[in-house]
Amino acid sequence: MRGFCSAVLVVGLSLAPYTTARADLNFTQTTIKAGDIRSGILTRRFDFCNDGPEKIEIIGLHPSCGCTKPRLEKLTYAPGDKGELAMEVNTLSQSAGDHAWTIQVTYRADGDLREQTIRVVGHVVAEVQVQPAAVTVFTDHPFEHTLVVTDIRAKPLKITEVRGSAPYLRPSLGKPSLDEKGRWTCSVKLEVGADCSEGRHEECIDIMTSDPDYSDLRVPVVVVKQAKQRLTATPNPVDLSVSAGQPAPSRLIVIRDHDEQPVVIDRVDADDPALSCKWSEGPNTPGAVRVRIDPKSVGASGLQSAIHIHLSKPIETTLTVPVRASVP
């Protein structure tokens, strides 16, 4: 018997490279179209999931403006975990027209830093306004401020209740009236009581109405309660009203020393170029600063900024005075 051999010829065989799944944060949608938006708090929720084999850690949520706030239950997500990122937008501070609000999400996955941007787009209908749309108070004593609600519609809303989110915030409702343009308005007086503790407090005022489209006009309130100071600036904050075609508005700020010593101002810095300041110089002049705002530099939603008054006498210190401009 003859021996024989056989051979097997393998043609076209290839081996796929070995791959592993990558951890990633996958959003069901990254853009939400909100359509027409009335003034108030707009909330939209973005669902996501960790689809990879490793945990994901969210290390930063960066909104596009101060009117936008992210809400997230936790920062670390194991493989397969689902989450919800809520975006809250205070549209009271927004002008009429098309807008887009974003939050940039920074997270760590597979040892790398990655980013994902989520977005809400919509058209703001500015029938109802609250001025100012947000309040920031730096104070060392009880403080009062007035908010004005304006409704341009033929049949205005009715305010049913005003309430503060903290016991030391005491809002009270005024009587409705018509402004110089014949628009319906109603004032809300806000009192920050002496029982407010020192430190920074982020609260809000809720203006409840009978209109289902504007059921809750929420105004953010930031109170920075400082220790009693030797030097005070009056007024603090400074509120200005900017009108088209009118001269640049200004306000005089007077600096007083509780020990009745001379006040010397070295310089004044402004956080926004729309603000300009002149001040008294020398120990024999009253401590005073004239702050002026350029109307051409103020947008439709107004301006919130601050000036910093640097003094050398009676003590070396800096007084920060918020400056707010509203556009009727």
C-alpha cells in the first residue's frame, strides 16, 4: 500500500483585533426644543446611562449663563446606571425672542476627561416681566428692596400670594397700578430681616398668580450677610433705570465712618466697562463716589455688576457695592 499525505489549505482567514467596550455617558437626547416659553422657571430633563464596563465620574457642570442651573442627584455612575440631569432656566431675565441655554458636562471615563453639551432652545414670549429678575444683596443690617411685576396684556394676571423661601425673607404685596406707559404693574416689597445669619444664602421669592401660564414667578435672591462694618456705603446696592434717548443715569454713593473720622478714597474699580466712576479726593472732602452707566452698553435684560471702592483712611479696606440697571 502506498502511503499518502494530505494537506489542508486555508485561504482568506483573518483574525479580528481584540477590542474592549469603552465607558461612556450616553444621553437619550442632547437638544430639547421647548417652543414658546412664558416668563418663569423653565425645567427640562435629560436622561442618560453609563453604557460602558467602568464607572463614570461627573466632575463639572458648566451652564452658559447665570440664569441656568443644573440639578443632578449624584456624580458617580456604575456600569449600567441611569441618571437624569435637570436644566432649570429663569426666563424672567431673558428678552423676547429666540434663545439657547446650554450646560457643558465634564466627566472622567476610562481615565480620560470628556465633555458633552446639552442644550434647550426656545422662543421667549415676554408678556410678563419682573424687575429686577434676580436680587443680590450685600449687607450687614436689615435691608429692603422693591420688585415690580409688569403685565402688558389687555387682561393682566392677578397676584394671589408672595412668599420667601427662608424665614428672614419677608415679601409683602403692594396695590396694582398703571405706569407712565399705561401698563399694569404691581410692586412687591422685599425685606431681609435682622435674623439672617452671616454668610452667603441662596434663596428665592415666589410670586404666585391666578394665570396658569404664569402660576409661579420665581425670583432668585442671593443674600451675603456680612459682619457689622465700621464703614458703610449708601445706597447699597445701587439701582438705576436706563431709558432709550435719555441721558446716562448716575447715582451718588456716600461713604460714612461710624467713628466720624475722615474718609479717603484711593481708587474705584468697576466690574463692567459700562460703569464709570468719579470720587472725592483728600481727607477734607466727604467720602463720595458718583457711579454712571452708559445706556448703549446695557442689553434688553438689564445689567447686574458691582464697583469696588478702595479706601486708605480711616482704615485700609475695600467696599463692594452691587450696581443694577433695569430697562423699562
